[in-house]
Amino acid sequence: MTSYPKINARRLLQRIADFATIGATPAGGVNRQALSIGDRTARRRLAELAVARGFNVHQDAIANLFIRREGRDPSSPPVLIGSHLDSQPTGGRFDGALGTLSAFEVLEALEDTGVDTERSVEVVSWTNEEGSRFSPGCMGSMAFIGAGDIAGWQDTRGTDGARLGDELAATLKALPEARMRPVGHAVSAFVEVHIEQGPVLERAGIPIGLVTGVQGTRWLVVSFSGEAAHAGTTPLEFRKDPMAAAVAAIAQLQLVVMPADPMARLTVGRMSVEPSSVNVIPSRVTFTIDIRHPQEDVLSSIEAQIDAECRASATHHMVEVHIEKHFDLAPGKFDVAIVDVIDNACERLGVSNMKLVSGAFHDALFVSKVAPTAMIFVPCRDGISHNEAEFVTSEHIEIGAKVLLETALSLARGPILNAP
């Protein structure tokens, strides 16, 4: 008779430490950008671990990596668990890797005790979740659901000038033991463990977040165009100053958008000035605005506010304004039944939890379009992420893995849920 599977916390923590050496930075983080040599090295190490345990290893044309432990009914859609291995240029060791390695630990825990599951359980490491080297992010999960254009991405150039098609081919070639499979296949459910990337869980002293959805995101590019003029000789009434218009609009938006709605997010993250001279009134100022909200109608309302404020500022400062939308990702809701399965797993383990909406988008958002999906968050210190200082305690790593194991067991043994 087999014993009940258990997470081997020491093994998992060692794996996280080992993978953190791949692309390690001097400040304790990782630089393991998508399709880079470091990314290939991490994929190879995971595949070698899988082969050593007798698991099946596959990859698809976008280099999504799958590790499969067979169930009693191989024809039944598998339970999919995992995350990603790529990082930001100065990323932390937990973002993505924690979810992928926790998922692999679940497979090992099942194998350690010889537990049979009705359905197969697969670990996935999605390609290019971060989008830091090649844009867009979440390429692997987008392609998986049929929303990405692999052929159209081939000539995309990375931040280092590399061609995506060349780096993708090299990445696939570097793992010949992984059998090729078509992009996209049926799954019964997908669950992703991830660090919260925010301070809510830590401040509340709660170890697990039940993620019910992901807020929508829109990226706008705003350009104010005026007239370059001498900084010392041009009086106020003759100035057509796009910087004055931009500053006034940004200040007003910061005053009215987030203070009015605790769920709203507005960020100006990039700005360029032309001609960028110390003694010249600019001719053009361009900046980005990232807006987020879990409700699409509110997101549209915020976008309308931005349009109105920018146009009013342009009129007041006698300049022109042009606004373009460069990215529009609708809010996503995760499957209530999967969230309940995770909640029940927490209850059986005696682990407290709270429901959260993710402020960042993840591969799970895209997979949720084709399969019942939810996420498990664990706290990260001070909410810091995309940063070499990113940190998760050993206790929270272990709890997250235990909840994932209990969840995966329930899904692999229970009835198949209907896809959205």
C-alpha cells in the first residue's frame, strides 16, 4: 500500500538554490532572459532531472517545456501545473522559478510514494513570460491557446539585437531528448504557484493567496507637440511648451485616478524629450501610461479621464496632443471551481488564506481562456519583485508547494471540469 505523498522541503529549497546559480548576478538575483544561453541551461537541467525520474519530456515549436507523469488514463486531458524559468535582466530567483520547481517537486512527491492518479500530471515551463528580451511577454502561453503568431514573431529583435527565430531554433536544438509535440493540447485544469509581487499577504500575515482573477491592463503612449524655443528669451505668453502640458496632465491624473479608487493603478514609466537640451524649450514630450483595474468598464472610464485631462492640458498650453493605445489586455476571472479546490486543499492542510486579484498578468491569464485555471500566491518580503532583492521564506515556499500538491491530487483524481 502506498503512503500519502509529501513535499520534500529540503529537496525543493536546494533545487531553487541550484537554479539560482544559472545566470546569477552579483547582487543575488538572476539574469536568465528568454531563449538566452542561461534559459537553455535551466531548461536542460530541468529536463535532466525529469529523465532521471523516468518522466516524459516534450517541447513544442515555441519551446514550451512539458514534463509528464502518466496517469491511469493517458487519453484523459492532464492536470497542468507550472510557471516559467526566464527572468528580468536583474530579476529575483523566485519569480517564475518558484512555481516551476514547486510543480516539479509535486511530480517527485507523487513518484516517491508511487501514487496512482487517474489523469496524468504535467509540469510546464512557459516560454518568455517576462518579455524582457523579446516582446511580447507570455509568448508561450499565448501560442498555446492559439492567440500568438509564432511565424510573425520570427523576425522580432531582442534588446540585444538577436533575432527571435534564431534564438528559438537554438533553444529547441539544445534539448534533442525532448520529443516535439504540437502547440496547444487539451488540459483538464491549470494551476500556477507564484510569488504575490505585492505586500498584501505579508502585511496580513497570511501564507496563501487564492487568486480569483487578473486585473486588466492598458498601455497608452501620449505625445505633446509644441515649439522648440530659446529657454532664456521666450516669455510665458509666447511659449508652446509640451513639457508644461505633460507635467500638468500627469499631476492631475495622479491626483484623481488612484485616490478615487483603491483598485485602480496608474503609472507613468517612460518619458522622452526632444531635442533634450538644457537650454531649449522642448518641441515634443512623449510618455507612457500603464493603467490597470479588475473591471473593464472602469478601465475604459480611466482611459477616458486620461484623454480628457491630456486634451485640456494641451489646449491650456497651446500645444497638440496625440494618444495611442499600444496594449489592451482585458481583465480575467479564474475558474470558481478551481479556486474552491485550492481553498479545500488549504482547509485540509490547516493553512489560512485570503482571496486576491493579481495586479500583474501571468501565463495563467491566457491559459484560463481554454481551461479551468487559478493561481496560488505566496508572500514575498516587502512585496518586492522584478528585483534582485526578491525574497520568499523557506516556510512559505514549503506551504505553497504543499497546497499545490494537495490541489493537484484532487484535480488528478476528481471529475474533469468543463473548459470555459
